[in-house]
Amino acid sequence: MDVLPFDYYVASLNRKRNSAAAVFYDADGRVLLVEPTHKPHLDLPGGAVEADEPPWQAVAREVYEELGLRRTFAAPVVIDYTPTNERLSEGFVWVFDGGSVTESQAKALELTDPEIGSVALHHLDEVTDRTKPDLVGRITVALEVVNTGGFALCGTIIRYVSRTGIRIPISSRRGDWCLPRGRPLRG
């Protein structure tokens, strides 16, 4: 039997794209969203995880670059698998709890990253036409997890089971799933 050299085997392994973001929120249920200059929609502060960089360091770096905030991030509240689409290969989005932020803190942020045009607190239902559906779902799940504890493993979020067992519909994509706090949910 021919043995494949280890370096060839390693080179053949799939590489997944990773991004890391932080969800910041206020007491009124609003979420801090950035307006990127390179995308047509609002987004969470964050970005691509670079080579040899763990997601929790990537989100800290991105939050500092985009918002000028130095924060330490530990465990994610959501890890969302995103399948290959017409523009991007499959990957994972790591969402971390950024903590509470006030209106005055949000307005005082000094944006120095040319990739960010503006930043503001928004109620999600007021910006659905300016965000991607997957992002709204991801944020909804993240906020639920922040309020109830634990974390959620998701696959292009369709719905979420809260601690009370109530299913909250988010989108209707076929084959989507979410495992909040280890409890399976299938569409």
C-alpha cells in the first residue's frame, strides 16, 4: 500500500473561513451596529480571524480597530456555521458578549478605521431592511443566550429554543438548526 506523505495529506485538508464579532447592547434592548464602508448592510463590530489567531483574540483586535475599545473576550455566546454560498466558502461566525453600552458611550466612540462609516445603537426590528437575515437571527440568539446563560451552536440560524422551551422563529431556510445550551432543535 502506498502511503501519502503527511505534508500532502495536511495540504488536502479543508480550511474553513472564520470571523469573530461582538454583540454590545443597552438596557433598552438595542444593539450596537456598525455601518461598514465596504458592505451595503449594517453589521456587528468584528471581522475575519487571521491565520494563527484564535477567535477571542480576533474579536478583541477588531473591536479595538473599529471602535477603539480595549476588551477581553472569553467564551462565545454563539458559534454559527455558515455554508458555502455564491460569494464565500463555508465557515464559522463566533459571536462574543461585548457587554452593556450606553447611548452616551456609543456616541463618544472615536472611529478611526476607514472600514467603518458610523456606529449606533439600533432596535433590530427597525433595521431589518438594512441588515442580513442571518445577522438578525444570530443577534437574536446571542441576546437570548446573554440573558439566559450558556451558548448556542447554530447552522445558519432558523429558530431558537429559549430556556423556557419556547421556539422563536427567525427564518425559514431549509436544513437550519441550532443547539442552545446543548438542546437540539430541528426545523
